[in-house]
Amino acid sequence: QSVLTQAPSVSVAPGQKVTIACSGGSSNIGNNDVCWYQQLPGTAPKLLIYDNNKRPSRIPDRFSGSKSGTSATLGITGLQTGDEADYYCATWDSSLSVYVFGTGTKVTVL
Amino acid sequence: EVQLVESGGGLVKPGGSLRLSCTASGFTVSAAWMSWVRQAPGKGLEWVGRIKSTSDAGTTSYAAPVKGRFTISRDVSVNKLFLQMNSLKTEDTAVYYCTTDELVYSGGYAYFAPLYFWGQGTTVTVSS
């Protein structure tokens, strides 16, 4: 049972925008930087966002991240079928002294 | 170019042991913070543990479900990271990924990016 909560799934039409929320607490999101990972079907996860809102150079600017209080959000614009994947938020939990992942959100592009 | 290649997975009986290896290229394992992450069949991601760089004392940390049973170590001579898994349980069945953190430099600042690079994973099945 994860300390970071995400909606299990979301469906979006091609070309549209989606936002994925990640809810935590003061010991994790509230006091530590958040990352987001994308896991395409049958592949290893890939870092999308680090330090709440920064993208590795290989990640297109259609992906964005933000944080407010004990919640974080991943935004994806111009949805493509190639974006169909599971998305996980993650951060350090200072109370548990472990790196915690969110429950994951499956994005389907209809 | 950074590459991580895991090996050593397989079928093991409950109570048994297994050692996973992660062969790194493009960087020196002693200079990096490296973690193991696992994913049980049909489930989400779970952080297993981490070893810090030598310059950060090489400290190890573990998730509660594996603490006392799993040990992370490295061998600089072969540039490999290891995960020694003892007293294995059926709930340890998962794909195990080797990852490494990265310091990203942008605008004159350095940012810490956890689990920046990932291997392809190796499958561990614990079953009688």
C-alpha cells in the first residue's frame, strides 16, 4: 500500500491534454522533490520529470510537472497513441527513509 | 553512453538465495548512487534499496519488506552492482531493475535526478 495516491486510470482522445495528480503528505511530497516516470507496455520505466518540474533533455516539452503543498501533477499535451503507458510519481519519504512510488495511473488514448 | 544490464534472475524455492548482478558502462559504479527497483507481476513499482557513492560513504538503505534479507554491494574492479537476496519469499517474485541517479547541470546549477537510467530488468520467480 503506497503512501502516494494516484487515480488508477484515465482515458483521453488523441491530441487532447491530460493531467495526472499525485497526493501525498508532509513527510514525502510536502518536503521533498517529486519525479515522474513513464512505463510503456513491456518496457522498463523512464524518467520524465525530476525536481518537480524539470525534464531530461530527451523528453519533449509536451510533458510538464508541478507541485503544490503535498500534491504534484503531471501534464501531457497533444496526446499520442505512443503515450499510452503507466505513469508513476515518486519521491523520498523522510519519515520512512525510503523512496516511494505512487500507485500508478494508466493512460489510454482512445 | 550509460548502460545498465541486469543478470542472475531465475527460479528459486522459498527460503533460497539468489544474487543479481548489474553490469554498468559509461560511468563508474563507485561514483554513483544506485538503486534496485522491483515490479511484481501486474503490480506497480517498488523501491528495494540504494547504495550511495563512495564519496557519500557508500551508505545503504533498504525498504522494510527486504531489510535484513537483501544486501546491496558493488565491485569496482568489474564495474558491477549486486543484489544478494536471502530467505526469499513468494512475494519477492518480480522483475528487478537496476537504476542509477544522475546529476543534471542546467543554467549553472546542478540538479539531482533520481533513477535517471534504468536497465531492462531481470525476472526472479520464487516458487516451490
